[in-house]
Amino acid sequence: ITIKNHIDGTPQESDFHVKTAVLSLAVEPGSNNVIVKVLYLSVDPYQINRMKRHSSTQRAVDFAVGITPGEEDLVAGVVTWGEHSIIRGGNMLRKLDPMGFPLSYNLGVLGPSGLTAYCGFFQVCKPKKGEKVFVSAASGSVGYLVGQFAKLLGCYVVGSAGSNEKVELLKEKLGFDDAFNYKEETDLKSALKRYCPDGIDMYFDNVGAEMQEAAVANMNTFGRVAVCGVISEYTDSGRRAAPHMLDVVCKRITIQGFLTADYLNIYPEFISTMANYLHDGKIKVLEDISYGVENVPSAFIGLFRGYNIGKKIVEIADN
Ligand code: NDP
């Protein structure tokens, strides 16, 4: 799958080519190149920033899963959108131990989304038991895990999402204390005042723009904003968060962006903690799987329309 042109605005099916081509067998002795047969592909919102003419992010922090024929190693890594991928030098791959979990978990709960939720919440937000947490895009692959981490720590947790079905899921299945449909609110600032009557100590920001402004307006003294992503700004270059800076000063608020790629050193700690949570049934897993390489563009486009619940994955081949 390739893009026809650089993408400006909301991605459409017509932005993508689905092509069939014969891969040159570039795996010669000594070349260190690896042919990957792709089993599962991850689609992620940040990928749109690499499809624009002017990209703000140069490096991917994302992985996908595949098998190298011949040696039959399971690997995770950065691959192209296709059924097979040639990885030059093999240095974007790592061997994968599924630890008895479904392979797809390595793109979500045990993969980049899980690590993002883990480092963003524990390292950037620096949470304490009993604090009030607000998470946006709370039913997305990062947000649904942040909310569950916060509940496990004994925080009060509120989430926002784009449908009533998602709101019910957050409250009934994932244990959020409260949740709301941001599309039904005309004034986000007053909505947050209603849903977080004791203010917000930590805001895990996945969307940016007006939601970030409303969250800062409702923050408590020494509140922290972990800016994980700003999905509402990715498809609209005119949208920008402009939180009230006097609020930031007077309430001594910390607003910190972060990249998961800077936290690879805590990957072993993350994997063992998350594997224990999963074994103990403490974390619920939400996956939203499509099938077939031809459905990669629609899976990706759906992220910007709120079609996914939990981690969006495309299964490319049987495993
Ligand atoms: P998902 O792909 O799982 O979900 C995206 C969700 O965002 C959609 O389901 C939709 O849900 C919501 N959304 C889409 N458009 C808008 C909009 N205009 N306004 C508000 N909400 C919108 O997302 P992830 O959980 O994988 O990613 C969440 C954020 O984290 C993204 O901004 C992403 O770029 C960022 N990220 C950052 C990383 C880092 O290293 N800093 C690493 C990984 C992700 P709804 O129905 O609620 O609208």
C-alpha cells in the first residue's frame, strides 16, 4: 500500500494505492537483509504525520509482527504496509517472545501502545494514589490503558470519547469512574467542571486543541499535562491548543510532551509488569481487528473518524 500524494487534511481511501508487485529477493549471503512475511500490521494516528509534505516527526515509534521464512523467527519491527517487507540490514527488527499471549498483543497492550500508556502515565504524569485523572481519546489504544493503570493505582478517573457506546464501555467494562461523549458537549470547559468536580491533577492528552485548553482551565495547583498526541490537530493544520498561560503560571502547571522512543530503557520493566497484570486479569484488553492487506487504508482512515475501539490492527496472514 502506498500513498498517491502527500496527504493534507483528513485521509481518504482515494489517497492510497493498493499495488501488487514482485519483491526482488534481496536476501543474499552476507547482505543481512531479511524478508518479513507480515502477519499483523498496526495502524496508528501518528503515521499521518509521515504522509504529509512537511513532517514534524522523522522516526517511527511503531512496530509490526512478522515471520522470516527459512529461519522462522517471530519478529516485531517497522515494516512497510504490505504482505511482505524487505528489511535492509534487519536492524529495525527484534526477535519476539509472545510469552503465551496472542501475537496481536505485541502491537497493542504489550507493544508500543502499552509502552506509551505506561511511560506517559508513570514517568511523565508521576501519579499519586487518590489523584484525579482525565484522559482524552479514552477508548483508543493508549487511552484505555492509561485509565486502567490509573484505576489500579487508586486514582479517580474520567475519560472522554466520541460515542455513547464508548462512554458506556469505559464506565461498565473498564471501571472508569465517569466518562462523557465530547461530541455532545457544546462547552468542554463546563463539561469538565461537571465531570471532574474536584478538579484535575493529571491530564493525559491524546487530542490537543480545545480539549487541552478546557483541561488546563480545570486543573488543580501543581497539575501535570502529559501531551502524548494531538490527533485533532493532525488533520487540520489550523487547529492549535492555546491554554490560558496565566492559569499555567498561577497554578504552577507542568505541560510536558513525550516520545515513547525515549523510554525504551524501561521496556523490560514494562513487559514484566504488563504480563503480570494480564496473567492476574487486572488489565482488560480491547482489540479491533480487520482482515486483509487491502483493508489497511480503511483501518487507518477509521482512526480519524473514531471507528476503532481499543487497538486497531489488521491481520494480514494466518499464523
Ligand atoms: P487510536 O488510534 O487507538 O484512536 C484514535 C482515537 O482518537 C479515535 O478512535 C477517536 O476516538 C479519537 N479521535 C480521532 N479524531 C479525533 C478528533 N478530531 N478529536 C478528538 N478525538 C479524536 O489512538 P492511540 O491511542 O493509538 O493514540 C492516541 C494518541 O497518542 C494519538 O494522538 C497518537 O498520535 C499519540 N501517540 C503518541 C505516542 C508518543 O510517543 N508520544 C506514541 C503512540 C501514540 P473518539 O471516538 O473518542 O473520537
